[in-house]
Amino acid sequence: MADKDEEMVVTPWEVRGKIDYDRLIELFGTQRIDQRLRERIYKAAGEKHFLLERGLFFSHRDLDWLLDEYAKGHPFFIYTGRGPSGQVHIGHLIPWMFTKWLKDRFKTRLYFQLTNDEKFFFEECMTIEEVRHYTYENSLDLLALGFEPETTFLIDDIKHIDLLYELGVQVAKKVTFSTAKAVYGFENSMNIGGIWYPALQAVPAFLHSWIVGKNVPCLIPCAIDQDPHWRVTRDVADKLGYYKPASIQNKFVPGLGEGGKMSSSDPMSAIFTTDKPKLARKKVMNAFTGGRATAEEQRRLGANPDVCSVFKYYSFIFMPDDRELADIDQKCRSGAILCGECKQILAPRMVEFLERHQAAREEMKDRVDEFSAARLRDEVRR
Ligand code: TYM
């Protein structure tokens, strides 16, 4: 059972404890996305998005500036990524689905970094073969969401280091070891690869500007755990003469157990995109909810969707319709629906989603190279 009073820790490599998102905004020094900013995004995008409307994308850096530039006719590009340490879970898809929406609405390019070097440095037991395998596997998950090859560039850190290194060394020279220790909590026992790595995560924020030879704004959609990287990247941007990247940040999809932790050592705590539908159904049916001890009690007193993992899966992905979500919320609180019945609604949606996603993954199996950032080599103007 998770310890609810466990201290909150949110770094790019560890998320634990009860997450207090207001506190994270304070700690990280980001800005809250308020109704005014939401309206501004909708106006520029031409439509609303439920992840913004529900406050699930809740924090940002410099979005107003980015939208000002956009309004002046200066388009931006999008940068996001994945550390390929295993199969992708439903949570990882959230910033990527939102990226797809942003990319379509604002007609941007996407640079997607696969940080196989990061996972090799940070995961004690991972071999080069394993990170290579998951680089390919995780690429399929991104591409299954429908990205177009003409405007989507998959950057494989190890394979495409020639594209990244010139910027990487410039970034690395501007970040001291004491800054890295203060921001990332690095310790002396770490391998030196891990200490260098943040320089490489900064690079794609400047890559497009470097390629085209002029400054182009950058927007990074991701969960808030990646924000320490953007703090360092933004500091360095000034020093190198590039724009500071803007960022739009989501909350975490919780795990299926009590306390919401997704643990790679407990495969039942998360739904992976490669799970067989039967297994996914079983995970849903075993999920932690905000229900009462007995059906009778729940009918009488109602349950609590605020702590329920099933309800979170509805909010983040499986119930985009606000009226339907409000209806299930009300039925849950009033005791009109029991947790077993509620899970019976989620399970077929999950299964259908996975079947569709897995078929789309299958279709991309021979097409990953079409998206390779190697094509950028021809565009570099130096
Ligand atoms: P990684 O592979 O840990 O995570 C990939 C993306 O998923 C987000 N994320 C989540 N979102 C919702 N719910 C969750 N439970 C959840 N867990 C993770 C992460 O914030 C991330 O956006 N170092 C990075 C790879 C990377 C990257 C980037 C990510 C390189 N450049 C630029 C974002 C933007 C990593 O290991 O992400």
C-alpha cells in the first residue's frame, strides 16, 4: 500500500509521494494556465480541447509570448520526446496526443527525441541492445497516433549524434557541475554520462533554429516532471542567442493501484499499449477506486471520484465528452452507480482503444525510417 504521507519528489527520473500541483508550480517557478490563457489558446487554435478545459494541462512557461509571436506571423515548432526504457503506458500518450492536436491546429513541425543514451546512462541494467529495441518499439507508439512523415522528425540520440553534437557542446559549456547538482540532485557516485545528458535534452529546443539559420520559437508539451530540463535550457538559450523554449505541462495519469503510483516493477500498476486486451481488462477490473466497503453503503453514501483511478482514466482519455463525464461524476457521488458497473464501462473502451492502437502500430512497423531525423542533415544551413 502506498504511503500517502510520503514526501513529494518530482524530478525527470523519479516521481513519488502525493503530488501537490500548486506546490510544483511554486517550486519550479512555472505559470498556471488560467481561464484567460485557455481562451487565448482556443481562439488561436480554432477549437477547445478537453485536456485544457479540465485543467489537466495546467502549467506553462512563456505561452503568452509564443502566442504573441504566432499572432505576428511567426510560427513555432514543437519538441517533445520519450526515454525508451520499456514499453509505453497510457500516461506517456497524453502529451503526445495533445501534441498531435497542437501540431494539426497550428500546422507545425514536430521534433521527437528518443533519449536512448539517457536510459543507457540512468538505468543500471539496460544494455545498448535493449535501449535500441525500445527506441524502435516506442517510435511505433508515437507514429500510431497519426503523425505525418513530412513534418515529423524522430531524433535517435545515439544514431543522430552528428546532428546534435555541435549544439550539445555549446550547451554543455554553459552549464556548471554545481548547477547540474542543484537542479537535478546529481551525486558523486553517478556515471559521467548522466551528468552530460541534460545538455543533450536541451539541444532539440534550438535544433530547428540552428538548421534554418534563424531564431524560431519552440513549444514543448510534456508532463511537469521534465520541467527542470527547461529551466536549464532556458538559462542557456539566452547565453547562446536562441529563444527560450516555451512549455505546456500536464498532470500525471495515475497508476491503477491505491496511491496512484505507476511502477515498472509492478506491471499490474499501469496499462501498457502493448498489453493484450484480456490483460488490460483484468487490470481495469482490479483497479483502485473511491468506492465504499459494501454495495449497500455505497448506494446510501455515494463514492469519491476524486481519489479513483478509473475516474482519472475517464478524465484524461476515455471520456472526452464533458457531459458524459459530469454524469458519471454525479452518479458516483450519489451512489447511483457501483464501482464494478463503472469499470464495466471503462473496460470495453480500453480494449477498443488498445485494439485500434495496436493495429495502427502494426501498420507503422516498416515505416519508421520515413520519419528519421537523418533527413535533416540535408537541410542544415551552415
Ligand atoms: P519519459 O519517457 O519518462 O516520458 C515521456 C513523456 O510522458 C510524460 N509522462 C507522463 N504523462 C502523463 N502521465 C504520466 N504518468 C506520465 N509519465 C511520464 C513525460 O513527462 C514525457 O513528456 N527525458 C524524457 C524524454 C525527453 C522528453 C523531451 C520528454 C527528451 N526530450 C522533451 C518531453 C519533452 C523522458 O524520459 O520522458
